[in-house]
Amino acid sequence: MTAEPTTTQRATGRPPAGSASRQHTLRERNLRLVARAIYDAAPSQTSAATPPSRADVAAATGLTRATVSTLVDHLVAARLVAELAPVSAQRAGRPAVPLVPARRTVVGLGLEVNVDYLGVRALDLSGETVADAVEHGSFHDSDPTTVLTRLGALAADVATRLQADGMRVAGARLALPGLVDARTGELEVAPNLGWSSVDPVGLLGLGGLPVHVANEAKLAALAELSGDVPPSFLYVSGDVGIGAAIVVDRALFLAERGWNGEVGHVVVDPAGPRCSCGAHGCLEQYAGKEAVLLAAGLPLDAPLRGLVAALEADDGARDALRRAGRALGSALADFVNLTGVSTVVLGGVYTELEPWLRDDVVAVLRERVLAAPFAEPDVRAARASQHAALTGGAREVLREVVADPAAWV
Amino acid sequence: MTAEPTTTQRATGRPPAGSASRQHTLRERNLRLVARAIYDAAPSQTSAATPPSRADVAAATGLTRATVSTLVDHLVAARLVAELAPVSAQRAGRPAVPLVPARRTVVGLGLEVNVDYLGVRALDLSGETVADAVEHGSFHDSDPTTVLTRLGALAADVATRLQADGMRVAGARLALPGLVDARTGELEVAPNLGWSSVDPVGLLGLGGLPVHVANEAKLAALAELSGDVPPSFLYVSGDVGIGAAIVVDRALFLAERGWNGEVGHVVVDPAGPRCSCGAHGCLEQYAGKEAVLLAAGLPLDAPLRGLVAALEADDGARDALRRAGRALGSALADFVNLTGVSTVVLGGVYTELEPWLRDDVVAVLRERVLAAPFAEPDVRAARASQHAALTGGAREVLREVVADPAAWV
């Protein structure tokens, strides 16, 4: 009945060599298989697949129809899965009931503090945004207690509102622009916020809600996975600092502690201006948001739409962007040559600036990527636009719900 | 009896969602589990573990003693596993027979063409080198047919000799300093050999012997795995060109086609000398073997021991190495910042030059790696010294034998 080795493992009291150490009961594993089959087959913005029926789920999992039917009933009762109106069967028998992720029942929260905004976003299991709250401000060298208390209050308001509407909040992910240990979720340092040795979760004050911390670019990259991006890509998140994530086969690459993708501190020119990190000529000094605004003759607190307006009007601003684009291309050429991942997704402020950056980035990648003659570099704007880390964080919470539905049934 | 889902999969004719598509019989899977248990527990140069008995293998795999005993008998008959003299049991019962990888029965061949040598190495299942043949020469802009025919003849000689001694040759890996597609084994280009669009396996003329092609640095990195290296590390192979491999959790990182680790073409200074790749100031121009010899005032074909002698005698040569070390540190800082892997293993000619390189490399990494305050960079000489790709290639062949022993039983 099961495809998993659980019973044998439990009988011998010891998993076979190479198996995962965590033990799951048969029912937990089968629930997960069924939930995954329904969620993987769900229609999305890029696919118009027909939702599966109980029979389809049985075929996809190798479980019997009776087992699938019982487990689906549990998932429906727990409001993780919803049933659509039956469609008439092509052959004799009862009409098939299409199964889809439930809407507005269980939500995940994405939270973020960045240099010029903080925000909260709630997504439901169908991927729909059910709440969004962003506050703009300047959090350069800010006080973590003040900022995180404010974000925590914003998140609590959102959660209270959703709960009043009958939704359950599964947990939250907090995105920060800094070094977050992917194993422990500890923040070591967030240079542009001026934070170090902070316990962000405690300061949020969200009580019993499970909150995990992650790097902003890593969570933003995950937001791309709902689109038609290739399975492996480099995600570059442009802001005051420039972060990045490496996605391989639709999963974050997190060797050791996940402290990777520091493309903002690739040295573009050792004779260049001094960077906050102590080195000279880091990419951030050419293509960071403040460096670009400065080069375009705009104030450092100019909104992105001000820069876009200048680019539409003004050759000087376009020159500044071309210089940033060539520097970005040079650092990305190193990134592609070192990781062998040939698709680059431009996120953060680069998403909106892509029309003015792309040609120079592509030209430098063609010149400098050794494998370019055999695998044309693919440079594209991110699909998820504003505050993608909020979306990616909320998605991560929901991914865990679907991966372990037994906790909700 | 088994921990694997084979029978259920075969009964339903369809693997469960997420399982590997290749089907294995129960016996194949169990043979593999047993072989892995014996090989994983084998005493190595860095561990003095006691070899396991049949009872130990049963405990480690969760299989019954009767099943294990039958499968071990097959592995012993096929000469993949050897039995040592029984040791007296601590409790009543028959004395336990220690099981170890067999010696001088099945061998893997490592082959390599590099800019200044070609070679063949044979390892047996115990990891011992049973044959070694290296020819020095200059293969810059060489004729692939001439060079590969010569290497093929060398390999055929070695194979014939080993077969006459009763050994079976399981296959070969050919290491080349160039872009090799990790999915197909095709060589796209080997710039320092001047090769492109070559079918190396056909030109070797080794008849029915299975030969696969891989990048030199990737295979050399695998040779480190028999030592006490951390599970994740960057392996940098210094020669005329500079290649690298990324090892994560003891496996090669090979996203997309495995075209990664091109650290030799990280731009250290865009105002620097023009590189063969077309860019300016690539690491290869500062820390490639020929660049170092030139800076040390030695002829380009000087042997490595000539450079070492100059370093022991001569401040000028030491200055040349310090310059190379700082450039290497700068490119490696980018590599560590981008991948988040904090251990760097210096291979190729850097292994012998490590005493003169290390301090400068470490100093630059401490300055430039953002996570250095939280994870001290670890720089070390490779354990496998000369021609590590030959060892790594032979190991890969043998790893596949142990991973699928049914083909040999």
C-alpha cells in the first residue's frame, strides 16, 4: 500500500544507511504524497492544467483509490484542499470532483525590513495575495527594537484581520538584507541597516506564531518559482546593497550556512571608490541604488519612479545606467563563470530598470562568459515585481504546510 | 525484508511522485546497500575503523542476517569484497569475518591530457594505486589525434598488464583542461590545448572499454575525498590555466552543464594585461603557472622544482609568488563570497607552492570575505599531490562499480 520504507525502519529501530533520520508514520507520508500530487497539478499563472480528481491522485501516487479518498477527505475537512463542482465523466460512473488548493483558509506571512521600507504580505494556499501592508521610511543605521516592534505591530494587525475572516496563520518568514545563517536562522549582520547581534524574532513580539529569518534575496528568488523561469538561475536583487541567490533545480543553493551570492562585493575595479566593506571598487559602488541615483544627478532619497522619469527624459541618466549596466555585467560574468548557471533574473530595483540595463549586461556577459558560445546567457527581469521577498517568504511558510499536512489535519 | 519501495512500484507499474525513474530489482538494491555498508566502513588513510562483519552489515542496512550472508557471498565470489581472517568473538558463537574492499581484483583507470603531461593511473577497490604512467611534453596547441592516440596506447599497455595479473578493468575517466559538458561528456573547447570539437573517446581507440570525459579540476577535487577535508570545499587547480571545482556535501556541484569554477578568468584588475580569453587582467595573468615563471625570471618550460629552488634561494621569486598570492586571494574572495563555501583547497602546482602563497591568500580572504568574521576562511594544500585528476578519475570509475555491484556479480 505504501511506497515508503517506514514500517521496516520502525521494526528494526534503525533506518537503512543513507535514509533520512526523521521518522514519519505511514499516514503522514501518504498525506504528504496526496497533498503534493494535488498542489503540483494545480493550475497556475503559467499553466492551465486541469485539476486532478481522486482517481488522478491515486494514479500519480501509486496508492489505492480507497486510501486516497480517505486522505483527501481529511485534507478537505482541514481546509487545505477544496473540491470544485463535479465535471461529467467521459465514461460511465460518478462525475469526477476536481481537487484544488483551498483559498482563504490557511495563510503564510512574509515580513521584511529593508533600507527604505518595511512590509507584511499574506498569501493563501492558492498563491493569492490576501493582505499587503508596506510602509516607506529610511532604516539606514536604524534602531532594531523600534523598527522590529513597528513591523511586528503591522504583522499582528494583518493576522488579526485575517483570523477575523476565518483564516489560520501558519507562520511567518522575516526577510532581512544581511548575513543570515541558513541553518539556525540567526542574523549575523545587516550592514545597510547597521544591525548586528540582533534577535529579530524576539523583537517582533508575535507571541506563539512561528517566525523564521532568512536573507532577503534568497526569499525574493523563491517568488520567481511560480513563473516560467528555468529550473536553475541566479537571482540578483538590486537595492542600496546588491544581494543574490543561486537557485538550482528549483531549490536554493545553501552550502554551509547559505552565505552566498554577495555579488555586490565583487571587485569590478580595484582602483575604484572605497566601499563600506573596506575594499575598493565593489559592484555596489557602481550599480547600487544610491550609486546610480548619485551618478544620475538625483537625490539619494529619490523614489524609483523619479529615476525612471529621468531615464525617459534625460541622456545623462541613461549614461549613468549604462555605466551601472557594464559594471553589473562584469560582476555577473564572474558569477556565471564561477557557478555555471547561465540564466540571470534581475530583481529588486533592477526589475524596473531592466530596459536600460539589459543590453549592457548582455554585451558584457557575451564578452566575458567562457561558455557563452555554447550556452547563450539569458538575462531577464524578475516576474514578481515589488517586494518579492514578501511573496517568497509567505510561499515558504505555505510550502512547509503542504510538505507536512499531517500537522494541520 | 527490504527498506525500498521496489515491489510496490512494480506492482502498480508506476513509481510514486518524486521517486527516481530507473527501476531496480530488490536484489540489485540490496546488493548495493550491502556493498555500500562495507565500503563506507572500510578503514582508510584517515580512519582506523574496524572492518564490519556480516552481522554489522545486517545491523547497518536493516536486512536480515540470512539475506546479508547470501549477498556478501555473491560480492566475495565476484571479488568485489574480500574476507579477512576471522577474529574471535567476544561472546559465544562463530568468530566474525571482517569484510573489506577487495585488492587487485577490479581496477578503474584515470587518464589525463594536460598542457605539459599526459598520464594513466590505475586504482583498485581498496584505493591503492596499482599502476602509474606519466609522460611529460608540451601539448600547447597540439594535434588531438596524435596526443590521444599516444595516451590510448599508454592506457592499453597498462590495461593489458593488469589483465595479465588477473585484474578486471571496469572503465576509464579522461580528464581534460577545458569545458566538458557534465551531462553528455562532450568536450566543447580546451583553450590551452588548442582543442575544440574533438571526440576524445573515439581517438583514444580503447575498443570496448567504457570511457567518460570530465573536466580536470572536477576529477582532481574528487581525489581529496579520501582525506580529512570538510564535506564542502572549493578546489582550485593551478597550472598554465586555473580551473576549480565546487564540492558540496562530498559531491561535485554541477548545475546545468557543470561549467563552473572558472576562477582563472575572474577579473582581478581591468587595467591588467590582456588574457587569452579576450578580457583584461584575469587571474590567469597573475597566478597562472606561466605568469608566475615569467615574473620569477624563469623560462616558461622550467620544471616546478626549478621554481621551488628559486623560491628557496631568491627574494625576487618570492616577490613574484606574493603578487600571485594576492591576486589569487582576490579572485578566491569573490569565489567564497559568491558560493558561501569557506574552505579552499590549493591543488595542481599550488599544492607545492602553498608555503609561499598561503599567507597572502589568507590575508586577502580575511580582508574581503564578508562572512570571514563569522566563519574563518580555511586555506590548505591538497592532500593528493601529483596529477590528482588521475586519482579522482580512477576513483569515479570505482565509485560506480560499488554503486551498482549487480553488474559485476
